Amino acid sequence: MDEPPLKFTVATITYNAGALLGRTIASVEEQDYPHVEHLIVDGNSQDETLALVHRYQERNSVATVRHEVACLSEPDRGLYDAMNKALDLGTGHFILFLNAGDRFHSADTLSRVAAQLAGGSPYPAVVYGDTDIVDAEGRFLRHRRLAPPERLTWRSLRHGMLVCHQAFFARTDLARLYPYDLTYRYSADFDWCVRILYAAERQHLAVHNARIVVADYLNEGMTTRHHKASLRERFRIMQHHYGLVVTLWQHAWFVVRQALKR
């Protein structure tokens, strides 16, 4: 029996995100790869978010390249609780979180990734790429300062979040076993990526570098807006995974690196 075609779940988490969601929807809608599930998990928005989603679903029903578009809207306990719902609901081979305001870098992003993985079953645990930073109008600002390494492992992230969450495709069956830790309010994605990569190593699963820009990342994400609290959480996460000595050493280097850049 032939294997089913490679399918991506693109999960978008929203709450009163009407001002930003259109750009994200458009970037998924224009993907030329057909086997896409766009899963929108909404926290019971009271603005125009759901109206945008409904219009999107109507357009998709008559589109030349039709994707699966699903929406769940109900109260949640925050961003990472909603992400855990997406892990449970996603039906794709891989899941990628592309939140309101973020977008795919180009219309062929998913088809390029799929072409690299063709005939490669079992699929790698993680596929990763690069990210560009854009402003609120979607205009390019700069390449992301932390570039993904040629070879990514869980140990790589002791140097910081080298791969942006929006450019980190996790195999859904594996990711579902490692839900986001809700004790972290701002950096559970960092902890999640470390745990997924650690599981990949323990299970001898491949991690694939796509070597393309996957996403355009909105400059003012939640972690940026809560920078100090996020840094404190990241220290705790690093200490848990890498130990106190390594964590202190790496943070000393972070300080030196910032001073050298001035």
C-alpha cells in the first residue's frame, strides 16, 4: 500500500488577533503545496478574528489549491495551553506553529520542504530552517541574529534559541508525547524544543536542516514584550537541562557577547 502524501499541520494560536491574523492567513492560503491543514486555535476572541477565519474558510472551499482549514474557539489558559490543544488536534505528519502576524517566507516554502523529504519515510523528528525579522507592516528588517547551526541537537540550544520556533517543524506523533510545560509563561517553546531534540537523540531519529528561510517573524512577539521575565524562565530551563555550571558559563558569555557588539 502506498504511503499517504506528506501532510503539514500549520497551527495558528489567536486571541483578539484580528489586526494581525490576515497576514498569516494569506501566507498559508498562498502555499502551493496541497497537503496542508491550517489549524486555528482561538481563545474565544471578541474582535473580528473569527469573521476573518470564516471568510478564509469560504474562500478555501472554492480555491484552486484547497487546504484543510479548521478552527477551535473556546476559552483557554493561555498561549501554551492553546498550543497543547493544537498538538492533540493536528493530523499532519509535521506540525509548525505560525502565530498571528507571522508568515511563511514564500509561497513555495512548504513544497520545498516536502521535496527534500520525499521518499524519506520514516520522517525525521525535526525539520528546521532560518527566519527573517519583519515589522508590523511585514517589511523586512534583518536576518535573525542567531542563525541555525548546520547540525542541530538538544545541546545546541545551550547557546540560546538558535532556531526560531516558527521555523521548527516537529513530527506530530513525537511532539504529542511532549506537551508544552504550562509552568512556563513566556519560554515554554524553548523548553519544548530542547525536549523534542533530546527525544530525537535518544530514539536515534534524524534532525533535518532544510537550509531555507522558513518564516518571517514579527519583531514584537510575546517573548520580546516580556523580555526580562522570559530571560528568567530561560535561565531556569537551561539550568534544568544543562546544569547550573554550564548555565552560568553560557550567561557570562552572553553578557560578554553583548558588550563586544556595542
